[in-house]
Amino acid sequence: MPLVHTTASVTTNFQSGAERFLDRSGKAASALTARIAGLLRAISNRRALARLAEMDHAQLRDIGLTPADIYRARGLSLTEDPTEMLARDVAARRSHRLLAAPSRNG
């Protein structure tokens, strides 16, 4: 029996193949865009860390950090966000300070 393709089936096969290609291309482009955005965010966060490293002890204390915090953040790998670690450190210190503060009602 001869293999006969109608125009409709060829068109349908071509469209589904093109759609699969575009879908894969779109996913690859999205992944690439996400990686580039992550790289740009990492560069920005490292620049922020460099600015923090230029501050003196009093300035760091005013924002809830210590020079040791900056030193530890600089030791993180390039894939880790130093600003997230510093934000967690500040939040932990503040909550500890609030828990340790004497009650004003007593």
C-alpha cells in the first residue's frame, strides 16, 4: 500500500514540529535569561558587599553588622548571596536583642 500524505497531515506534522522547536527554544531562552539575571544579581550583591567592607566599625554597628560578618560573607562562594546571609544575621541579632530586653511592664 503506497504511503500517501495529504496536505493537511503534512501541514499538521510541520506545525507540531515547529511548535515543539519553539517550545524548547523558549524554555532554553528562559533558562538563559534566568542565569544571566542571577549573574547580574550576584555581581550587584558583591558590589554591595564591597561597599559594606569599606565602612568602619561604628557605621557597621549602626546597621546591625560587625566586621566579622563582612569577613564571613566575603568567604561565601560566588553562587551564594552574601546579602541574604547578612540580612539573616541582622534579623537574628535584632530578635535576640528583643527577647533579651527587660520588660517595660514589669
